[in-house]
Amino acid sequence: MVTRGLQHSNGVASYVMNYYRALHGPEMRFDFLVIDDVGSPYYKEIAGNGDNVFLLPSYIKHPLKFFSLIFDIFKKSHYDVVHCNVVNSGVPVLAAAAAFNVPIRILHSHAAQNGDVWWKQLRNKPFSALALHFANKYIACSHKAGDGLFGKRKYRIIPNAINISRFRYSEVARNKIRGIENCGDKIVVMTVGRITTQKNPYFIVDIIRELANSKVDFRFWWFGDDELNGDVQRYAEKQGVSQYISFKGSVGNVNEYYSAADVFVLPSLYEGLPVSGVEAQTAGLPVLFSDQITRETSMSVLTEFLPIDNANLWAEKILLDRHYDRSNYIRSVVSDGFDIRCCSKQMIKEYSISM
């Protein structure tokens, strides 16, 4: 399993770990090749299962070390499958897998486009072409993600499924977390995701500013951490809204926070199919998505897709009164095929392994 980082509040990492937990066992062992490692709470869990984690540096910054490690790993191991969840950094791994005659080489698309801005997309085109060349199976989390990377090539859609029982709404968790956070009757809004350009973080701050202008009593929980974290915090200070925001970083119990929150927002510039959106709906949480996100993400009447040029509109939608039984919406997530117990069987077929 090839990935770039395994942090909490990272959609691809959540996907990888969800399928890993559903599939690993005596007849299916996993090695993780983690590129650009920044540490992970999952490493202990993986090692405890008797599986390996290989930490790889950036092949742009440390090419000799990267290729040397890749060569040694493939020389000593005899893999049946290489499942690559990154495009650019995955090229040398897929190339090595092809050179060492790994029979199944999967390239998995998790995003609707390969790059935040036009020049990155242009830069990344040759990497995408090479990754497509060295892989021999293609998987996507949605049609938008599949068409964006694979074009007219045949690919299989396997949803970003989750452990449904872990994210179902819990009144106990709601009361516990709101007590810890001292929220009282405040409206609590949350988002989950890496703080990068893709997630549109400055627009999120603009939404918070509009909420503050409405004089409503609220709090905003922000889960995730990445390259723009410091810049976004400074922007929040400049807008005078820092006191409303709690930057949570990566936590292991985000499922409890979904139950404790009142609204979830994800105004991304683009997505494949966000795992956090699935998790939020499982907890019966109203979700406001960017209209740039695929409608395949919607599994209930709790979702709404909004343009990302009007922060005041988002604030107005957040403040709508909502009264319903949050425990009912888990059924929609299951019926739409996002239960990991069902989806893991699809993945076994892609691995061509009978269990």
C-alpha cells in the first residue's frame, strides 16, 4: 500500500486505514510505503498486526536514497499487489513494481484534478502519464476522480467506505465533547481536512467572519494541519475572528466531534469524494459542500451544495434551524454502499485474491 502520509484528518489516510482494517489477516498481509513521512499514530497499530511500514523520503529532495530504498524493498519482497494512492510520487514505485514483475499494479485516483493551480496541473501531466503507463489496473473513488485522471481508460469505482458503527450519531459522545469544550448551547460548526489550497481555507475564515457579524453565539472546530496552517491562523487574526476558532490539528476521536457538532462545512475547490463528508452524514450532521464537489458525495437530505463566491450565503445556511432525529441517517449511508464491510469485498476482487 503506497501513500503519502498517514495522519488523522487526512482523507486518503482514512481511506487506506479503513480498508486495511477490513482486509488484513493471515491470508492478506500488507506493507506500507509511506512517502514524505511526518509521523503517524497508525504505525504502532500496523506494527502490532505484524505488518511493515517503510518510510521513504521525497524523491525530489533525496533521489538517490529514495531509489535505493525502493530497490531494496522490491528485491527482498515478493508482492502480489502494489496499490498506489499517490500519482506524482507514486511513479518510481509503480515503475519498480513493473520492473520486478509485480502482477497487479493499481493506480488509485482520490482527486478530481492533479494540482491546486494551473501551473501545478501542467507540471504534473508527465507524472500522470508515467503513472498510468506503469499501472495495469485503475480505481477511483468517484466518476469525477476517475475521469479526471484516467480519461477514457477503463476504471473501477470503489467508494471511500467507512466503519459505519464508529461514526453513527451518539448522544453520549455529544454531551461528553460539548462538556469538555464548554460549548453550552452555542452553535458548533466544524470542518475536517488538510489545511491546503484545495480545501479553500481562507474562504472558511470568511464564512466565520460572516457568522461573527451575525452576532450569533458559535464556535468553529477546525481539524487538520498542513502547509497553510500558520498563514490561515494569521488571516483569522487579521479578520478578527480567532476567538471563535479552535484549531484541533489531528485527533483520534474525530468521530465523537461529529456527534457534538451542529453543522459541517467543506467548501473545497475540488475533491474526489471526501471521506469526511461520508463520516459527517453517517453522524446525521447537516453538511454544506462546495458546488465543485461531486454530487456522488450526497447520501441524504442533509446535504446542500453551495457556490464558493458568497461567504454570507454559507453563514445564512449554517444558521438555519434544524430539528430531526440524527440517528436515522446512517441507513442512507449503508444503502448508498459506503459500508466498509461490503466495499472490502469489492477490493478483494481487484486484488484477485479469494478468501
